[in-house]
Amino acid sequence: MNDTVIVVGGGVVGLTSAVVLAERGRRVRVWSREPAGRTTSAVAGALFWPYRIEPAELVGPWSLRSLREYVALARDPERTGVRVVAGLMTDTPRTGLGSWADEVPELREARAGELPEGCGQALRARLPLIDMPAHLRYLEERLRAAGGSVERRTAGGFEEAAAEASVVLNCSGLAARELVPDASVFPVRGQLVVVENPGIDEWFVSPGEDDAAATTYLFPQPYGLVLGGTAEEHVWDRLPDPGTAAAIVGRCAALRPELRGARVLAHRVGLRPARPRVRIEEVRLPGGARLVHNYGHGGAGVTVAWGCAEEAARLAG
């Protein structure tokens, strides 16, 4: 028991943290109430970029650590689900991004001929783009190879896990609102549409101007072209809204006319687990077990997963 860590939460943050701990010699068990393919992480787009996450002074180092890991994993995309893909991000100045951006492959200001109509400025770069269902399977396989396990189990409380482990790692995401409890945790609803890809091989992101909750993006994934998106704070509805879906497709088709009439493959909704600041902190439970929190990553859980996992592992001893 003294060498056992129970990770509560089986999304990308929980599985990545579990891998880091298991590969450092800890006995790791992941408790997840849902299969990885049904977690919020599985719905993600998922382009590497620090998005809707604080504190900025820590997000940079966390992102840089993750960026290095994803670039390495992209050497074997079939196994890991990670590719490094070229694309364009509009209305995002290079200044102020932080030192992590110095290691982004081929990051530069886009030339005039590369800009979409009506756009005055954009960044061009090659970024990790992750097929999340495939990547979550990879993380589970890597965990098992290191001696860890994943269990379909819902934690009624951290004391329940502490009865079986000396360290409990809380990566419960949105569930932390009730489990901790932490009333500062709230959902940011994201809706996207997956369509047949007519041949688009680069990603594109344009932050919403008039409506901060509406970002236009296109992510070419092996399973289809992901179109997005939304960022609706404090909205708990997990059902796709037909009107929102039509608006997403319309915005994307305005940029790429070949998307008009593209066959829809899937509608997806995910609730990003947001918080004013990511919480990575150690506390003591009754009985002496350590509880390490690692939650509140909002829309950047994939982007900071490896950096946060290493910080949580340090606190876990």
C-alpha cells in the first residue's frame, strides 16, 4: 500500500499523470467512472495551444514540457495518435506568447499571400495535433506496460481511495466540483462537427471577434475533419444543438467553400473543466494519506498534460 497511488479520473490528465508515476516505479491504479473513449478528453479537437488557462507564469513551463513530449511522440503517429501538422492561427501576435513558443516548429508571422481574405495578421506554425481516441488508448497501453491498471470505478470520496493507497491523485476534472468540493470549478461547453474531409490537410484557427464564445477552427484528423467551435461558460447541456452545428459549418464553409455540402459524420459536445487557476496542490487526508490535486485545466488539458503530470508526481513523492 505504501507504494500505491490511486489516480481518480481517466481522462488525458489522469492517464498522463498515471504514466509518469508508473514509469517512475510507483504502483498506479486509475479509477475512472467512464471508459477513456467516453471522457471529455476524447471529444477534444485537439490542437496543442495554451487556451483558456491560468496562471500564465506556470502554463508556459507546463506547455513547453508537453510540447517536447508530443514532438517526440509524433515520430510514431500510428501508435501514439500524435502528428505535427502545419496550420494558421489568425489574430494572435507573436509577442507575449512566452518562451515556450521559441520551440514551436516553424513558428513565424504569416506572409500576405498566406492570409485568408479579410485577415490582416496571423501566425503560421507546425503544432502537435492529436487524435484523442487513439492517444488515450496509447496512454492506457503505456500505463499497463509500466505495471499500472485502469479500473471502472466511481470514487465516492477521496477517503475511499486513501483506504487502499498512500497517495491519491485527484484528476477528476469537472467532477471535482462535487468531489472536493470546489465551487470554483465550472463547465465551458464546446460543440463541434465532424465531416468528411474534402482534402484539407492543414489546421486553421480564428478566434471569434464579435462573440468570444465562437472560435472558428478546422482540424484534419484521421477520422474526419473537425469543425468548431464554441466556448459557453457555465452551460451543462451535453446534447448537440442543431442551430449551433449549422452555424459552425457555415463559418467554416465561408473560409473553405469546398465544405459546403460535406457529409456530416458526427456531432460532439464536451464540457471543459474550467477554474480560475489550475490547482496542483498537496493536502493531507484524515489518517495521513496524501491527496494531490491536479485539476481545473479548462480547454488546455492536452496542452499542459505532461508538465502538470510531472508537477503532480513531484508532490506525490
